[in-house]
Amino acid sequence: MALSFDPLWPRAGGWPEFDGSADVAVLGVPAHLTSLSPTGAHETPAAIRDAIQRFSPALVTGEHIVDLSELVVRDAGDVRDPDSPEGEERTMAHVSELARSSRLVVALGGDNSVTYAAARGAHATGLITLDAHYDVRDGVSNGSPVRRLVESGLDPHKIVQIGIADFANSVAYAKRVRDYGITVIGLADVRRRGIDDVVTEALEITGAGPVHFDIDVDVVDRSVAPGCPASVPGGLAAWELRALVRAIGRSNTIASADITEVDATADAEDGRTVRLAALCLLELIAAVSERA
């Protein structure tokens, strides 16, 4: 459906190609072949780029007005065939190149396997995940990036996992995470403690960075994310996810991020899951605008 045009209401997105430097560099990583659930997540980077045009780049909170179009946002296109060892190497190389000349690199997945290559490419020394799942499974899949990062040398004591859900993980993998020494802040703890307190702890633990920020959209309630194959009833509210993304992304230690686990081909008719993913991208851009 064609979107209306109003010169006084510009639309977000439609960013120029990456030209060597940016405040925020966007990179599509359409990984999907190793997913544990059948998924069309490779269609999602393009769907997010389309959906973001439904929103405005105006950040308006009361009397505070910021025009996000004043930031330099550039689109670096998509990684070719990311679902292989060679594809992961290509993703790492792309992220590494973008990170050298950008304040933040955002990888648009794709399934959660994207996290491994994106964090490695950014040379991350810390990791924060918003996820219902631990992602420490054996093998190579969208359920294994955290384990693979630890085995590649990332200090597990600088990993914080926020939003881990009940009845969505196994006892064996819960014990693995505990044995690693990873900090876990479950759904109930997020709500009991509040977002500011949780974010403060996560940033203290992950240190000076560079830190990679994994935004797995299946951390939210299934009613607002039907396009996430593994989302569960009772997850975070959409506003909680957006507030966490903005608060964490505001830190200068966050050098890279990914938005993953959305299957654009399985979304509700109104596109609510893809729209939420697009809003997460806008929240990251807004967060960079608010950095010191």
C-alpha cells in the first residue's frame, strides 16, 4: 500500500548507502538456515526497512523535540549468504569495517545466529542480551550464539542476559549458564527491580566495551510478537522492550547491536512484529542521539 506524502511529516528510513562514516550504520544479515524453528527470517531485513517508513524521525517527549534525521544514518546493504562459515566471516568483516567509522553498527537479522558473527566482528568484550532464551545450546544454530562466543574467548563474567523466561529453557542449559558465571536477570526481576536499576547493573558488569547488544524480539509477549517463532505468552510488553533498548543503547560502551528472531513471513496481518522491530531500530538511533 502506498504511503501518503506530507512535506511537513517526513518519514524515517530511506537512508543513503554507507559512504565511509556514519553515526549509525545499518547492515542486513538475512540468516535463517540454521534456525531450530522453520523461519522466513531472511525476509525480515527488507521488511524492517519498509516498515520503518511508517514512522517519523521526530523524537518528541513533552517539550523535548529532536529531529533524528540530523544524525548520519547509512545503510550498508545486506551480507550475501550469511548462513555458512564463509558467510559468518563475511558478516564479521562487514561489521568490523563499519565499526571502525561508526558510533553504532546495527545488524538486522535474520535469526539469532547473527549475534555470534556481529559480536565477533565488533571485537566485543561484553554482551547484553534481551532474550527469552539462554542461547547456549550445543552445535551451530540460532540457539547457540552465546555458547559459541564464550568458547571463542568472550569472558562470560561480562555477559548479562535480560528477560529469560520460564518454561522456555532446559535445566541443563540453565546449569551451563550458571557454571559459566553469566549474570541472568529474568522477566520477574526486570519488573520487580525496574528498568533503570537493571540497565545500570548490566552496563556495570559488561564494562568499558566494546559491548555487543543482542535484541531478540521474542523476549516480548506473544500477543505483540506473533511473528517470532519462539515468543511466549507473558513476555515483556512492547513498551518495556523499547525502554530497555533506548536505555542500554544510550551508553557509549555499546558499539554494535542486532535485532533478530522476527519472521516477517509469519507476522500478523497488521505487521505488528516487524513494526516493533523497526521501532527498536529507531530507539537505537534515538539512543545514539542522546549519548554524551
